[in-house]
Amino acid sequence: MPAKKRGTTSSSKSADFSQVDVARLAGVSQAAVSRAFTPGGSLSDDTRAKVMAAVKQLGYRPNVIARSLVQNSTNIIGLVVKRFTNPFYAQMIQEFTRVLQEQGYWTLVFNIAEKQEIEEALPMALQYRVDGLIITSATLSSKLADECARSGTPVVSFNRYATDGHSHMVYCDNFEGGRMVADALIDAGHTRIAYIAGEESSSTNRDRETGFVRRLEERGHALALRESAGEYDYEMGYAAAERLLLSGTPRPDAIFCANDLIAMGALDLARCKLGIKIPAELSIIGFDDIPAAGWPSYELTTVRQPFGILVDTTIQVLMDAIHDPESEVIKKVVTPTLIWRGSSRRKE
Amino acid sequence: MPAKKRGTTSSSKSADFSQVDVARLAGVSQAAVSRAFTPGGSLSDDTRAKVMAAVKQLGYRPNVIARSLVQNSTNIIGLVVKRFTNPFYAQMIQEFTRVLQEQGYWTLVFNIAEKQEIEEALPMALQYRVDGLIITSATLSSKLADECARSGTPVVSFNRYATDGHSHMVYCDNFEGGRMVADALIDAGHTRIAYIAGEESSSTNRDRETGFVRRLEERGHALALRESAGEYDYEMGYAAAERLLLSGTPRPDAIFCANDLIAMGALDLARCKLGIKIPAELSIIGFDDIPAAGWPSYELTTVRQPFGILVDTTIQVLMDAIHDPESEVIKKVVTPTLIWRGSSRRKE
DNA sequence: CGTGATATTGTATACGTATTCAACAAAAAC
DNA sequence: GTTTTTGTTGAATACGTATACAATATCACG
């Protein structure tokens, strides 16, 4: 049992040892103990050994919070995510935490449901003095962006535009992805082409749709039908497809869906509930290339977001910004790839 | 531009204001500013107003790190997860961060790949002085558990046993879940029953399998075949099912898979590659009830882990432990439910 | 007006670390 | 042998906050 207790309230945590305790036991100064834990700290092998012996004997562990206070750097990155049922984002968190850890950073997750909740979560992240922020599925208000800039906290917007003048950006070329799908469907001979939107207010949806529709028009086609899922999830995609396919108008022969989950919902509805042959009677194309898109039950043609590259790039940009706070706004665009699978007809 | 700069190195962050700055501007003491941010702090309306005016003018934001240092409490919970491709765990993180936020806590994620990495990650969590720890998909070595206990950091093991004498536990009754599946398959008239294991070393796999096999034996049946996926993911399940179904021995008429992802892999292999009719020729049952299990393309019969309850219970246990550090080890077992769907035959 | 209770405020200190500065010792250079 | 360089060390201070304690000011009540 530790020889010393601190704190008076019963709810306080048990005693931890400080560098002072270690120093006393080792017969050196507190500064020496600190230097023993500082890479490149000036310390003789002799005292270092004495310190380490005392450290081991006490089971001392440095207090990162105290270090963060004096060094004004926490080694923590704030990751703001919108509530995700989408495997794409689950995979993202997975990947972000992993790569950040490799670089010696830890991830504090802020989970926001409503768009407006970011107004509360982000100030909290700043209060924790995170070294940097990654924002997915949300856009910073200019007021928030200013606060980040003022506190010197670099921000990278992931898969979103940011026009605030401070945030860096890394995103997939959604516009180009939409164009690819338009070309693919026209080339395959489709004539009644539909689109199912995801979350209407998201820039990803806007860009995918705009690229898609523009390219259709460039090649003399028009969008035959449009429906909105409202969210990027399976159930909403299923329901939207139902509205689309039972609307009474002539059935489309191809649907481009704003993401894979929506596409899988649409595919299941068409195939399982309406008995439509995929792709003979209806082509369906998604966006993201989540793992399930490649499963034999779906064989979903889709636009692959190279998320390994996206994540790595995002973290690289963030690291650069942390080490050079004065740098200009960086903007990296990653090009997606069309992955041909069995849910869409090929060129004849 | 802030009137004052701190730090000397070029890489230091921009100036933030401290309570001292606010106090000077408001013409009060630093303590008064602190009290203005302390709920129930003794302060007159007059000075409070002066403080708040200065706060607003400067754009002051409290430094949670400094507060954590003096209060010896960070309001951060460490969440240790094993690298997850499994949607079940993605959903968990989602849910944990959400509920913890509702309770005023933030989540620091530690992502470990290899079992042994926890030996590095966990001390780090302790260095950050987290108020509590939730451990999923891993077991604490007794050495680590001791360190947590010594530092007074409560630990809840999620869906794992912990015999270290300190960790609390919340888990689903996997043993009972296995029994349910055995009963369901026997009642439906199956005679050649197989099992595909997940990660062999996990207690979840062991319990599901043991419950399953024991119950089979109790009712006079034996396990006809056994194969191991090795991991809890789709690809491994697909491959394991291939080995199982092409092994040359008479084909099983039912397979219980250690989780849904494995089951979906097995189902896709059987149906799409081998052309086996599900459930007429082969019943498949999974475990977890992930969202995709209910999709019309799979209609997977499965054992539902009530993960909302699991998460809520875990956090409740953790909160209790934080507020009463001297409490005995708590162990909560949640009972799963069998969800009947189309991938398995019903009783005749 | 006096007295005690109460509310408000400031001073001083603590939390655990990193780091500057000066002191000193040892070694190297001459 | 002296001077210069280099390497080690401790004392002192700073980081930004919370809080115990003492010192007031305010008020109620007689």
C-alpha cells in the first residue's frame, strides 16, 4: 500500500506517485527525474539508473496531464464524427485511430447527432486543448472556424468543403465520381436513369448528384426520376426505392444511389420484394465500396473511395499543419475509381 | 490579435487567455473568475456579470487540462477496442461515445490490433488519468489489472470475463445463447449439425461453443463437424464454410456460426458458390443480430445481443464504480434472444 | 448603535510537470 | 598549470486552474 495518500474527499482516486516522490527515494532532484523521462535530457548514466530504480520500486507513471499543461500540447487529436450507422464511417474511425496511434497521437471522439450539436462539441474539444481536429460529415460555422484559428488549433475537414478560410480539406472527387457513373450507365445503353439522393444538405450528395446530372446532360440525356432517401442508410434507401419504383411512372432501367448502403437497400427492395431481375431489368450503382458491396449476394457496382489514401492524406495534412501552424490552407483531392461488378449491365 | 503571446518556440500554439487575463480586465481576482465557472461558486451577481463581460470580450475558454490536474479527474473514459471490421463493434463505439457524452464524459479511443498491444495502450490510458476504462475484446493481464486498481481507475470488461479480482464485468450470456441454438436446431429436426468457430482464444467463442455442444449432448446429439474461421469476419467465415462443405464427409444440414459475419460468409458461399438451397438443404444460424442480418437478402436467424442494454449497463456500472471506488466487483449478465428468420428451418 | 450571522472577495497555495539559469565538476586544450 | 569547453545537477519558476483560509462587507435583529 502506498505510503502516502493525497486528497481528502472520499471520492478521490488512490495515491499516485509524483516525480517528487521518485526524486526523494532516488536522492536526486525532481528536475533530474523529469530529465530521465525527456528524450535527450542531460543526465548521467549513474543518476538515470538511480531514478529508474526508484521509478520501478514505486511503480511511478508520468502524469501526461501535467505535462500537457506545461508543454501546451496534449498529443490528442479530436475526431468529430456524425452519428454513423454507415460502415464507411465506422471503418474511418478505425483507421484514423490506428494511424494516429502510429504517429504517437491519441483520439478523442466527439459523436454528434444533429448538425447543430457541433456547436457544443467543438468548443469542448478546444477546452481539452487538442493538438488538432478532424471533422467528418459536418461543416464548421465560420464562428467556430475562427475560434479554432484563434486558438491555433489546425482543422482538417474530411470529405467536406470548408470555405471558412482556415480549415484544410481532404476529400474524394465526388463530382468526378458522379460523372463516371453517368458515363458507365450511358455507355451500357441505359435510357431511363434515376438518382436516389442521400442526406440532401451534405456536400458529398450535392457533388455526386451534380456531377452525375451534368454529365448526363452533356451527353444528351436527362435524369428520368429522382428520389431522396434523406439519410445515408439502408432502410431509407429501401424506402426511397419503393417510392421510386412504385410511383406509377415507367420504371427506370438504372439507378445511381448516393452511397452503397442506399444502393443495397434499393437492390434488396427491387430484387426481393418486387422480383425485378438485377441487372437484366435494372442496373444499380452505389458509392463508397464498403466491404459488403463485394459480397456475392450483392456484387454491387460502385465508385470506390480509396479510404486508406484518404485517411493517410488527412493525417499527413494535419501533421504538417501542426508542425507549421502558419501554413496556407491545404486542399487535397483524391480521385475515386469505378468498380465494375454484377449489379449493372456492361457495355453491349 | 491577442495582446499577449506566450511561449517562445515557433511551433507553440497561439496565445490563449487565462483566468488571470480575464481577472485583470474585469478588475477582480483570478479566484473570482474561477468561481464564475464553478457551479455553486460563491459570487455576487455584480462580479459575475463583470467576469462574464470580460470573458466574452476576450473570448476566454477554460483550460480543462489545468482543471483536470488540480481536480485529479479528467472526465475522460478510455475505451479499448480491438481492431474491428465487425459492425457489431462499430455500433458499440458509436453507442458508447453517445451515452458517455450524455453523462458528461468524453471518450479516448485506444485501438489495438494484437492482443499484446494492450500492454502498451493501457498504461498510456492510465498516464492520461482517465476516470475509467471500458475494455472490449481483450482481457487484462493480472499485472495490468493491478496497476489499474492501484491507481484507482475502475475497469469494466465488456463481453469478456475478467478473473483479476478488480475488473467489473458486463456480458451477454453466450453460453445460454449457444444452448438456445442447439434447441432450435434439434427441434427443427436437424441431425448433422456443424459449428464454425470465431477467434479461438476469445471467451465469447468458447462460451457459445460450449453451451451449444453441451446442449446437443444433453439431448443425445453430437457435433457432426467443426471448423474454425479464426477471426470474426466475413472472409474468414466464407473460407471456413468452404473447407467445411467441401471436406468430403457427408454435408451437414445445419451450421451454427460464432457470429453473424461468419454466418453471412458461410451463407453466401453455400448459396452463391455451391448452389445449396437455404434453408431447405441447409440451415444457418448466427450470433449478434447486426443490422444486415435482417436484410431480405440474408434473413439470418440469429441470437440477438441486446446491445443497447449492454452498453447502458456497462456505463451504469462504470459510473457507479467511479462514484464508489471501494465497491465490490460487479458482474451483470444480459440474456440474449433467438430471432427467427428465413435462414433456418422451423419446427415441422 | 451594537452584535452576530452571512455573503462576498482576495491571498496564498497546491496539482505534477518541463525548463531556464546558474553553479559546479570534469575533461580537454593549450 | 591555466584556461576553455563540455557535461551534470539543483533551485527556482511557470503552466492555468481550484480551493482553504482569512479578511472584509453586508445585513438582520435587538
